[in-house]
Amino acid sequence: MEACYSPGKLNVTTYKAFVMATVTLQTFAGMWINAFIVSVLCIAWVRKKSFNSVEKILLCLGCSRFWYMCTLWVYFFLNTFYHGCFLIQPLPQLFAAIENFFSCANSWVSACLSVFYCIKVANFRHIFFIYLKAKIDRIVPWLLWGSVLLSFVIGILMYEISDEALCDNVNCTIQNSFWKPNIRIDQHFFPVCFMIGFEFAIAFMAVISSALLLLFSLWRHKHKMQTTSAKDLSVDAHVKAMKSILYFLIIYSINFLCVLLTLIYSYKVENAEMFFCFIVQYAFPAVHSLILIFSNPKLEKTLLRTLSWVKCKICMR
């Protein structure tokens, strides 16, 4: 009986409870932020019966991030307190597929937003770029559908990889109510790394290319406008688009590093590195969505009005 109340057991339980509480706060904050974006855009659509291209991208991004964080929280909760349920097939494969589907959709729709800002704001005289600028509003729905389709393919592939890994695990041992699979790391670790790297690489290249094109367009535009003293609104548009893309690039890079660290430390017991990676990964969708809200005048105004209304209701009690 004394072994059941050993300090080691207490530390593990305290660690899990602390991590779960932190992740829960971050998750529900992120879900609220993205639900706010979706609700505001849907209300606006009901009123005017139309969406512009930015609103379409933000709506898809808000939906994907809401369900992504919801899936992550359910997985983390089950993995923390009911780890034995992952012995039930095909629950692990389904979680791997769904999580990667929403993760890919989140990354690629965010990249679509950066590409849209680049094409809409940058000024180039190349005939192909002029064609894209004229047709961008028609291209955006196809970009979004393409992102969903590619995410679906990635989800299916991750399901197959997870299923193959679990099928190879024929020598499972059960210790202390936890199952410990005998899976060769070099056999299934690298396919997972390749899929995640492919997902991040496409979005990263799109964002980097958009930032470089915008920077070059801004430099060339300012060089041409040096002889005039008139106020140029195009420079302001360039700067706002650059800020939005650079914010995403910085946050996205940090999140990518944490994903890599999660893969590296995934075979170790609870440690500070894993806790830090969890915190950053769960904060990424919320922080970037909050930046998008304050970058959009309509969303920012609605958020400030909502917060003021909530503050008044609290003060009246």
C-alpha cells in the first residue's frame, strides 16, 4: 500500500494535472477566439448575403483551427487520463488522421492568406501576375478546396502509417495500466517526419515567397515614389500586408521547431521540453488568430464592442 503513494506517483499525477489545466485554458481560449471569428463572419454573411475573398479565407481558417484545437484537447485528455482507450482499434489511427487533416488545413489555409495578400497588394507588370491579380477572387475558392483535398490525402496517409505501425506491434506488454508497444523507431518514425515536414514545407515556402515578393515590390515602389511628395496609400498597404505575413512567419517558425522537438522527445517520459512544446503548439492557433482579428478593422471593432459589453454586464452585478 505504501508503494501506491510513493513520491514518484504523486509527482507524475501532479505533472499531468498541471499540464492538463494549462492546456485546457489555452485550448478553450483559442477555441473562443476562432469561434468569435466564425460567428462574426457568419452574421455578416447573413446580413449582406456575400463573402469577399479575405472573409472566405478567415472563415475556413477559423473553422479548421476550432476543430483542430478541439481534437487536440480530446486526444490530450484521453492520452493523459484514459490511456488504455487507445488499445481500442481504430481509435489511434482515427486521431492521427483527424489531427493531421486539421493541422494541414490550418497551415495551408494560412499560407493561402499570405499568398492572397501578396497578389492583391504587390505591384508587378508581368502578364502572369496581372492575370492572377485580376482573377484572384475566383482563384481563392479553388485554393481553399485544394487545401482541403490535400489535407484529406495527408490524413488518409497518416491513417495508413499509424495502422501499419500498430499492426507491426504484435508484442504489446501492459504495465501499470499503460501499453508499451514494441515498434521500431527507424521503421515508422521517418515516414511521420516526412509527412509533417512536407506539410510544413509547402506552407513555409508559400509564406516566404509571398514575403520576399512583397518586400521587393515595396522597395521598387518606394524607389519610384522618391521624386514625388504626395502621400502614397500603396506603401501603407504594403506595410500592413508585410506585417501580417511576417507575424505569421515568426509564429509559424517557432511552432515548426516545437513540432520537431515533440517528435524528438516523444519517446521520453514527462519532461520540461515536452511541456514547453505543448504550450507553444496550443498557443499558436490562438495567438495568430488574435493577430488576424486586430489586423481586420471589422473584427477588431466587433471584439472591442463585445468586450465593452461584457465589462458593463460584469460591473452592473
